Amino acid sequence: MNDGVASASTQRCPALRERAMQFNYHRLMHWPFPEVRHAYSVQDTMRYALSLGVGADPLDPARLKFVYEKNLQALPTMAVILGTPGFWIRDSGTGIDWLQALHGEQYLTLHQPLPIAATIIGRTRVKSITDKGAGKGALIVFETQVADLPSGTLLATVTVSYFCRGNGGYSEHGQPSDLIASAMPIMPSTPADIICDLPTRPDMALIYRLSSDMNPLHADPAIAQAAGFPRPLLHGLATFGVVGHAILKTCCDYEAARLRVINARFSAPVFPGETIRTEIWRQDTDVLFRASVLERDLLVLDHGFAAIQ
């Protein structure tokens, strides 16, 4: 926590100072998230897998069990779209400049294999808020616990960090700032033990949005261009899901119950139709990974960690 004296940058820029003053640590830490009840079906489970390209080879029995009701399994990464609070930071009451917010890191812990159909309840809370400084941003970490509604069994814990570039410097006005240590691993300098290339379809974002985020940035070329992109982007969580597929394929023999943890940091967006290369390092039951797109030789996920059972 800082001493409450405004920095030179906020003194010179009234807009920065006003934004920092509107940002309220205590209000956000006690943000009233409603419990989200979410019922999903066997068809939803198959649609999610299809949206990530898992059914690209319909003759592969290992993949078929994620997209066909016979012996169906749910992809572990489907937990990230269950019981979510939606794009809550867009609420004006948060004081967050949501137009400058970036999805920074994604963490997923599976406590139980996901049912292929269920009614779940999602309970969300803000875990920490850290001021990175005026002109830099604030880091907000929030967590959703996904539980089976009838039994109360905890299925998954989903943790997300947003880097809010427009809200740095808020602690200079007397508000707290949490100290957090990064949980991201250091990547090896040695060549990867495994490389897995998975293509994305040109229409992948259009299919994925039917399972999750309907943001037109992922569908409307005019809106993508207005945001500074040549064409619509693939959802970050779709990239996360494709990389999760790579881990499931190469390290879990396509057994969903074996993937217990998967975390990563987003570094760049993917365009639908690009090929995602996942580089994997095995360390006993732990896995380190990163992902890039071959067409642009660009890193898109970094500091990845997975725990395999």
C-alpha cells in the first residue's frame, strides 16, 4: 500500500487521477456477485468439444468419445465456461475502465471429472487487487467455484486475472493494494519434449461463441476492424481449450479425468484458421507448456502449467 501522496503522473493528468479516485478497492473486494445456476446437457458438452475442433477426425475413437454420446466424456476445460459471472467488469459501478482491460491469466483446478450433463452453481468472489502504478494498471484476480447443485460437490475452481490498464495509481489516494506473488512457472531453455500442432477452423470463433462469449469482436469483421484488428479474433478461452486438447492428447491418452490442473498466461490473440503449436516439457506428473501460432511465429500462451494424474 502506498502513502497516499499522488504521483507526478496523476497530478499532470486529471483524467488518470479521476479514474483512480473512482476505483474503489473495498467495493470491488465485496462485489455482490449473484450465484449463477447453469444447466448444461449432453448436447452442450458435445458442442463445446466440436467448437474446439476435437471432432476434426471423426474416425479417431479417442476423439469421438468427446463428440458422440456413446462413452461420452466432458473436456476438462469446459469448466471455464460454467457458472461464470459474465463480463462483470463492464458494470459502471466497478469503476473499472473495461475498454482497457486485458484477460491476463487463466487457472483451472478440477476437483472431480466434469459430468457430461448437470445443473451446477457458480459462486464468484474477488480474491485480490494489486496496484501496478499510475499509467501502468491494476491487477484484479477473481475466482469462481463450480459445484454440482443437487449434491453440493465441488467440481472445479476457475481463477481469472484481468490487467486493468486504465486503473493504475488508485492506491496513491489511500486505498489498499494487495501483495501477490506470481504463480507462473519459469519456462525451460531446453527444446520441448513434445510438440503438438492443432489447426483451428476459419469458423471456429463462430462455433465457439455458441457455447460461451457472444462478444461481436469474435464474429463481426467491421467491429474487429474498429478495434484495430484485421478480422475477428478467436476467443482467448478457445485458445486455452485448444491447448488443453493438446495436453489431453499427448499427456493424458485422451482420458479426461487425468487432467487435474491447467494454467497459462495469455500473450497474444489467435485468428481463426491459424495453427496452434503447443510445446510441452514433461516433469514427472507435471507439465510445462507454451503455445504459438505457426503462421505468424507468434507466442500466444506462455508460462503454462498442467498437473496430470
